Amino acid sequence: MAAKTPAPPPSPVAQFESSLDELEQLVQKMEKGEMSLDESLAAYERGVNLYRQCQGALEQAELRVRLLTDPADPDSAQPFAPDAG
């Protein structure tokens, strides 16, 4: 039998989107107030982990943008300015 090659890990962008979706669903569930204390604590802990994953993915994306903007001097990149709207 041929050995199956493991699937490549999802990209940080895909992980971010998946984590953000799960975090949003978790918040909605918690806001309903129908969870027990144990369930709420577990949901809060999971939410903190998801938040950290999202934050890490955003930091990686920012680093990639900086490297693409100026590979020789990524620290010279300016932060993105919010849309003036």
C-alpha cells in the first residue's frame, strides 16, 4: 500500500478566518447566557486561545507586507493608515 502524504497545514490566512469565525460563534453563544458556569469558563478559555491565534496571524501578515514593501529594510515600513471616511 502506498503511504498517504499528510495534507499541508492550512495557511495563516485560512487559520485566521477559521479562528475568527469560531470566535464570533463562541461570543454569540456566550451572549445568549444559556451556558453553565463550567461551559462559560471553557468557552472563555477557548476564546482567549482563538484571539491569540488571530493576533499572531495578523502579525505574520503585517510582517509579510513589510517584507514585500521593502525587503532590504522591513523596519522602515509605515503602519497602515485607517481610511479617512
